[in-house]
Amino acid sequence: MIDASLNEVDALAAKAARGAGLPWGLCEETGKAARWLAGNGFEWAPSLLALLSAPDEQQVASPLLAGTHLADLGAQTQSIGPIAQPLWLLPFVARIAATNGQAIRVTWDGIMIDVWPFGGTMMGMQDALFRAKVPIVNLTPVQAGTGDELQAVAFDRAMRSSIRLESWQALEVWGARTYVPASEQSRSKGAGAGVTDND
Amino acid sequence: MMTSVKEMMRSPDTVMRLERMGAAHPTRLSFLRSLLRRATREAWVITRPIWNIGTDGYGHAVYRVETPDRTLSLVAFSTYLAPENRTDRVIAEAWDASYVLYDGIPSAAEIERLSHAAPRQEAARYTMRDLTLSRANKSVRLFDHVVDALSTGKQPDRTLVDKVGYLMRTTAVYGNGKFGIADREQVIEHPALRGPFQAEMLTVWLIRGFTVDLAEHCARAKSPATAVPLDAEIKRGLGVGNATGLGMAPFLVKHPTLIHRWVAARETALARVRQLKAATPQTVTGFYEALARAQRLVDVWVVDEPIQAAAIKVLASDLETLRRHSQMLLLTSQNMPWDTLWTWCDANLSIEGQEMTLALLLEPHGALVDELADTMAADEDATFPIDGRQSCAALRHLLDTHAHWTTPLDFSVATAQARFWYVSEEKLEPRLGERFDEPGADLELPLATARDLKALKSTLDALQFDTLIAELLLKHPSHRHTVRRLQQTAAAPYGDIRDNLIDAAMRPIDLLRLKLAFFGASRFDPRSDRWLRITLFRDEPFPDAFMPAAQASAA
């Protein structure tokens, strides 16, 4: 296991997304989303890897595209689907909740999650969190005092992220696609060498 | 009617040009200065509880800093380095010394852990108790000379000390979560480290103390009977060297909100001074003292790089002109004398001279400007979200008001996009390539801000004005980073570098210099158009000034 800082999570997720060919702005979003997931105790790496390696399906929405679009609009009520890796909608819902100062309930097959401006709670089956694809996700503003939250489990706030070495390395492989191999020219000029640096 | 401070501030169109950024000088708002002010104000106590260095000069030491809220430690390791492995470049795998700024007091087990990790730098992993990670190489010619001289009871040659300016130079000071060290969120839980780069500055300051302690130790080990400590005056002239390259450049583009805060603080300070109705005898004296110090600094600021060498020559004559003209200007001005002086400088001095004058004007006005140092941090998370509910007409308006500087640029001309920024596979570091004769331009980093703004504009030209930004970005996600940056820089105009960063004539060292000046660096010494040497903390107090008297005199 790798004990990563949240900044490393952000940087690695963004770089992997770029390696997978996402536009820069969406890579920035992916990094911030991974950081939010890690910071709220969610395992983020395997689902990101699944998302990056999944072939584009015409009928299935990407949670990164759908999530940023919802966040851009500040949408509090919405039904979307089918959608891949719905876990990755949560960071964007959290942004909407924070902007409006109003919690949002997110439900999909097997789980109900209340996302608060900071943190949140969930009820349902743990493995439902990591579904590869769901037919529909519903967002609604949370009505106070429904009593549902009594049985809910709060998110785990975390300052670090524990990542399996294989996941870390697989994300690095995606990230490595953003690197330019060295050439004679880049070696001699890329960093402006040529002047002695040892005195 | 009085002109407001805001109206008196220089425009981002003036300030955020590469030519002027490349002439920036440190001011009293620079980060190392604010660190030292805080240390003094809060009466920090600095001790050296562990000095476990052998007669060969290798081993480890711990420096402890007690602030009113928390305790921090610098754990320093000195290790053998074969001369052929001593290089400042990122390819290095071994260094003369390595350092970790540690949260609290390290146990023996933690020191043991760090003794295996720190000398390996980025090849190892770190924990959230480790706040910064750094390494340094000796200036062999000065270090050996100082040790030799002190061991025989003599002081080192003042000319050589002035010429080199440091015993060791750091080749990297890592913060913010790199290699598993603490995230900035944890670092800023220390009130003393809340401002930008305060943990990094504290690290470098303590390293400075270590370099002199190590040289004196080596001199004593060499000849215990004859060795003498370094003369206090000579010691004060020693800073910590630093070699900085392209790795720092993307930071300036990626953090517009933060950079805006830095520049806005400096520009606010200048405007406040210019607005003063009168100059007091104390501030006038303070100004001339600062000017004299600056003239002495410029006398010993010698570089090989021809453009900087020429600029220094002009700066020397600018400062002399300023000295001669300022008395008359300050005496005869009926109202706002500092503004009169500034206006004259603006019209008569080189850009390097103007930026130095800015620093000199702030110097005697600490009571008026120092509190601005507390405004230089930024909550970047708050400015990350895009407001997609605005219309493209609103976005168009932002382009007109904040991206007007791109209008004259023509990217159909090859020289306008001659370069591309990329990350090299070999070093995993940012590099600059030639677009038309090197491979890799398809992997370009998003530093072509001007070109991207123009591309956004042509997309907008083809859209209905009432289209929402959210709809635009759904259709054209490739503009997302540009739209975000435009919304950010509209609220943070000093955060936008108003020049083409991929132009054939662009000099990366201009970018680096602005950031280094905010750190508090002096004696910029470009070694090419892509990397430069600087010194930090030169002529500032040493950590031992904060040691309890008994220990300081025993040391």
C-alpha cells in the first residue's frame, strides 16, 4: 500500500486522465474529484482506472462529463442515466451543495447518499458505491427532518489516501503517456544546460 | 479630491509583462522577510539539541524551533558525495546534504527513518510528519576555502565570500505533499507557516545556519588547537544558494489567484506609499539607508550572462541618478513627495531601476505596508469552480476586458508558437521544446494561455450569445481550462501573465525571477535563458540570533 498525500492523489489522477486523452480542464476536475473522494474516505483509484480504460459507450454517460456539467449548472434536482461509475458524481454534487449551502440526496440502485457542503452520510450496500454502471441516478435537495439520516453512516474524513501499489502503478502507466521521450536535442537544450553547474 | 489607493495601483498591463517580471526585486513583503519578522515578533526560540557530526564532517543534526503555538525541527544529514556526482541538475541522485522540516520533535526512530529516506530524496517515501524535503550541494571552492582558513586561525578571503555568497546551494525544496510529505492543508495548521512558502523559507533559513555550523565544525576537526569561528560580519554575508530551472515555471500559470495576491499586495504597498501626503525625516533616512545597501549589493552583483550583466550596469547608474535627484524631488515636492519621486523614476529609469525603486520605497514604510504580508495567501479551492450559469455574452465581455492583451498576437506566424512546454520522460520535469523541429508538441502542457484565449474567442464567435457557458463546455470541453482561468483572472488580474509564453523570444528566466523575488531572493545569476542561481537570506540574521544566550556563546 502507498500512503499518499491528497495533493499526490490530485496530481496522479489528473495526469492519468490526461494520459487517457481527456481535455485539460476535465483533467483538473478529475484531480480535484479524486482528492474529494480520498478526503472523504472513498476508495477512488480502482474506479478511476475502470473509467479510464472503459471503451466509450454511446449510451452511457461519463460521470466526469456529467458531473462537471451538473456542477457548472449548479443543478440540485436531476435524473441522469445510464451512467458509468456513479461514485464519481459525488465530488461534483458536493460542489453544488457547497455553493448553495444545501445538502443534496443522491440515489441509485442499492444506495442513498446525502452529500453535505462538508462531508455527508450514506445508507445502503457498500458495494453499490462501486457499481460500474447504473441505469439512473437521482439528485434531490435534502428535506430536513425526514429521519432517514438516523441510520446513515457518515463519510470518513481522511487526510491521506491508502492506495494499493498495483492501482498506483497502473495510474502511473496512464500518466506516463503524457511524457515526451528524450531526444538528443531535448537533452542538450530542453533545460538549458551547457554551462557548468559545479563550483 | 484624493486619488484612492486602488486608482493609484499600476495596471496589470504594465506589471504582468515578462520584461518587467524579469526585473523584479525582493521587497520587505517577500516571504523570507515576513518569516523573519514573525520570528522576531513572536520571540521564537531556536536550539540545536542534536549535533552528531563526525570529524569527517558526516552525520546528522537537529535544529529545534519553538514558536508560540508549535514546535518544528529541521533534521539535517551530511553525507559523502563523490565529486563526479555533484550536479545541481534534476538528474542528480546524491547530494552533500539533505534536510527534512519535521512537525514536532523527532524521536530516535523517526531520525533513523529519515536517515534512510532523506539522502535518497524523491526515490523514497515520506509521511505527513515531514513538512518539507530538501537537499543541497556545497560550493566546493568556498566551503573548502572557509574550512582551510578557519582551521589555521584565519578568516576567509572576503572577496571570494562576496563573489560566491553561500557555502551550500539547495537544488530543490519540496513542499505540499510531494513524495508523501504533508499537504499544505496540514502545514497551515501551524500558524507560523500559514503564509505562502513559509515552511520552505524556514527550511532554507535553518539550512543556512547548518552550513556555517558545519564549516566551523570541520575547521575545528581539522585543527582543534588553531581553529577560530567565522567572523560575524563575513558570516552575515553568507546566504543559501539555489539553482532554479524550468520546473518552477508552470506554477506561475497554474496558480493565478495566488500570484494575484502576491502582486496585489506589493502594488497596494507601492500605492499606499505614493499616496502619503508628506515624507517624515525617519522615512527619508530609511530610504537613503536602503538605497546605500542596494548600491553596495549592485557593486558585488556580478554575472556572466550578457543581458543581465548589461541590466546591472544600467541599474548601477540608475541608482546613482536616483541618489542625486531624489533629494531635490523629495524636498521640493509640495504634496505626495514619494509619488513625485516615483513618477520621476517611472519616466527616467530602466525597468530594472524602477522595480528596485519600488523595493526602496517600501523599505522605510513597514508600519504602513507590513500587514499586507498577511493577505498573500489564497484559498484556491474557492476559485476552482466554473460559473456555468452565465451566458457566453458574459464570457465574451470577460475576453474583451481581461484578454485584450492577446489581440495583437498572431498565431499564424511561426515565431508566435515556436515553443512548447512539456514534461520529459527522462526527468519527469517541465521542459521547453521547439515546436517545429522536435517531436512531442502533441503532448504540450497548457501554458499557451494567449493562444488558448484566442481559440476560445473564435469558438464564441460562432455561438449564440445566450448560450450558457455550461452548454459551451459540454460541447467544447477542450476550452474548459481556459474558461476557468479566464473567470479566475477576471477576479485576479495580476495573476495573468500578459505575454505569449510560447513565443520564440520568450525567456523562461523572466517567469522564474518574479517568483524568486517574492521568495526574497537576491543576486539573480542567469546561467542561460532557462535556469539561474540566486541566494536567499544574504545579509539577514542567522537562526543563532534566536538561540538562548548560553548556547549561542558556547557554540
